[in-house]
Amino acid sequence: MSCRHARDNPEWQRARIMLRGLVWDKYQATTGSHRFQRHAYETACMRLRRWGKVARLW
């Protein structure tokens, strides 16, 4: 029986990639233009809604 870590789980990897994307969007939004800030916020909300989670990020 092989020992599998949680990080080997594809679901977990997808969530991690998505979270990294959200953090990057937020970072860009705080340093970028207002137009990009709104775009990043809407994109993040769309991703969360697709996952069945609705949240205000900031």
C-alpha cells in the first residue's frame, strides 16, 4: 500500500492553483490600475461562484 500525501490529490492541487491565482490577482489589483482591480475582483468572484462559493475577497 503506497503512502499518498494530501498534496498528491488532484482536487487539492486544483484548489492550490486556484488560490495562488486569487492571491496573484489580489496582488496585481493592489499595485495595478483601477480597471485591472475591478477585472481581477470580478474574475475571482466568478471562479468562486463556479465552485459554489460566494465571497467578498476585499
